[in-house]
Amino acid sequence: MVAHDIHIIGGGLAGSEAAWQLAEAGYNVRLSEMRGGGDMTPAHQGDTLAEMVCSNSFRSDDGDSNAVGLLHREMRTLGSIIMREADATKVPAGSALAVDRDLFSGGVTNALANHPNVTIVRERIDTLPSEGLTIVATGPLTAAALAASIGEATGKDALAFFDAIAPIVYRDSIDMDIAWMASRWDKVGPIGDGKDYINCPMDKEQYHAFVQGLVDGDKTEFKDWEKDTPYFEGCMPIEVMAERGPETLRFGPMKGVGLDNPRTGRWPYAVVQLRQDNALGTLWNMVGFQTKLKHAAQVELFRTIPGLEKAEFARLGGLHRNSFIRSPELLDAQLRLKSAPHIRFAGQITGCEGYVESAAIGLVAARFAIAELGGRTLPPPPPETALGALLGHITGGADAATYQPMNVNFGLFPPLAEDVRKKDRKLGYTQRAGTALAEWMKAAQGVLA
């Protein structure tokens, strides 16, 4: 086997991005992934690298007025394999970037499998390596033995939260005599025609009956050790939202605002939206419908939604426990474990939330490692950039005692000047970020050469 310069544990989005960056820089990478070697997680379906589990969306692709869209733009600028394959496999989703998840993960897998500097090994790693540069990118579903090893190395118990998976419906089982195609406010994205979502309308009586069904439905029971685990607010099960009040969903994932029903000329009282999940357009996921309802209860209740009376499901919703470390306390500014600095952490195990955020931290960890392998030190990306803002939150910007997973957002960025008008702030953040990233990349050229 070819000797490796660095060992990456975990072939999710973060590990795949890190492997690509290092390989492109000329270093030999051993990429260990337990799926395909006889092991599987509770949430994954297959053994391809960079598998997208919960959704097929990378969220907004607007790099001028959205923080995650800005992160997309920065990653593209830095040669991200995740963004390259996302762009190659995207499907219509309004202003969001959504992909055919099978084509996407297949593209990432093929790119890494065919790279001369990458050796993919299907194996489970049970203990942290005692020496040699390592990036741990095992994600929120880290295997129990390795999680225990991480606990021993850090002296801290892992934190955890529950993450839920949305159902996927076969397109030909949706009644389009009731449902209709539209994006909110008919907003047109980079692909698509402004009618990218399937919308299933509900009147007031149907909506309240549905909410009551969510509250009363048969749900997954928690084990004793899971009962005190908090949910992540950005991926809240729909029935948990319903329990917060009867109108909560109508102002959340089921809001009808901006969606004109062509059969009535009015906005529906509430709506269930479905987003295309594959390039063929045969699979559609129920937007915001992460759930812990048992499968039989899901089928019974979701078929009460107008337009889904005869729905057939390619996948029903599910629930799994996600773990992450107390990064602001345990990691330094270069993502190194303070108690074992030959080890870096990347991806969702650090407490960032979201596909693109996970890949972004994999990219940054790899760039730090590239500099270290060359005997140099790379300064962190500036906090004015999306990469730097996210990194800063993980490595010290957040309160370690109350640390919870976080998506990238403008609240993580340094404030703009007070005289910038409110309506101009988002563009102000993104323009400032572009300048800061260009300056950082210019300064980093000598370090990464």
C-alpha cells in the first residue's frame, strides 16, 4: 500500500472535501470509510462517499445577500469538489441549490477513487491514531468505539442532538389535479422556471385536523440515554413544531404566503411543499417534514394531505442521534485537538450544521494541513469571510458551555459600520467578504506553494 502523508477518517462531505484538497496539493491521502466494509450507520442508505442523508438541498445559492450562498461562492473560488459536483448535478429548486443526491455522491466518489493521490480504504477505525497527521471527519454518526476513544482523548463527554429525515414521495403518485407547481412569489432561480415546487393546499379545517394528527400520532420511543438530548432548531421534527402551538406550522414550513393557487386565485390557508430530489424528477421530498412519527402513522397521516391521498413513498421519515464535540474548548484556531495536536477535526462532528458548512470546514482543515506538511503555518481565513466566520464560531467564538450546532449566518460576521443602511447590510457583508477572501488567498499563495 502506498505510504500516506495524512490519514482522513470518514468519507462524508467534510472528509471527501479534505481528501480532494490535499490530493490536489500533491499529498498522498488514506481515506478510511467504514461503509462498504461491513458497517453501516442508522441513517445512511449506501456506501458512496459524500452521501446526502437528510435532504438534497444546499440551501440558498444567492452569493450577494445570503450567508450560505456566500459560502458556496467562497468554496467554488477555492476549488471545492463538493461544489463542483453539486453544480454538475443540480435540479430545479428556485433560488436554492439542490442536487440529484445519487448522481452527486457518485460524482464525488468517482473523482476521489480515480485520483492518483487518494487511497480509499473500507475500514472502521476504532481508536484515534497515536501519531501521524490525521483529520477526523466522522460526522454526527461517529461509531461507538471511536466516539469512546475521542472521549478518552478529550476528557469531555460528547454532546448530542437529534436530527430528523424528511420523507420522499414518488412524483407519479401525486394528484396534480389538486396540487400545482410554483415557487414562492414565482421566484426564478439559476435553473428552473419559477415553478419549481409542488404545492398541496389545505383549508383551515384540513390544516387543524392535520396538526392534531401530528400531535396524536404514534411516535418513535426514545431510549433512556436519549431522552435528554436536544433537537437542533434548524431541523426540528414537524410534530415537535406542532406541539408548540396550532399555528406554528402555518408560519413555518406550511406557510401559504406568496403561493397563488391557480384554481382559487388566492393563497391557501396552509400548504405542503415538495422539492425535486433527483435529476429525473421522479422523486420529491416533503420540505420541512422531518419527523419521528412511526412509519405506519406517517403513511396514514400524510395521505390526508390534499394531493397526496394516493402517495407512494420512496423513503419515509426517520430520526437519528447526532453527536458533536465541544469544539470551542477542545480545538485550537487551526482545528487541532489541543490534547493531541497531530489530530484535526472537521465537519459536523465539530458542531457546524449543514452539508455545505460541513464540507467548508473539511476544506479549511485540509488547507491548514497542507501548510503544516510544507513546514509552514496558514493564517485562518478572515472573520469577514463566510469561511472565517464559521471557523471562528467553532474554534472560540461560541460559548463552550452552551455550544450547539450552527449554520453559517451573518450573525457570525463582524458588524458592519453603523452608517450602513439596514437594507444594504447583506450586500455589504458579501462585498466585504469578497475583498477579504481575495486578500487572504493572495497572502496564502506562498504558504501553500
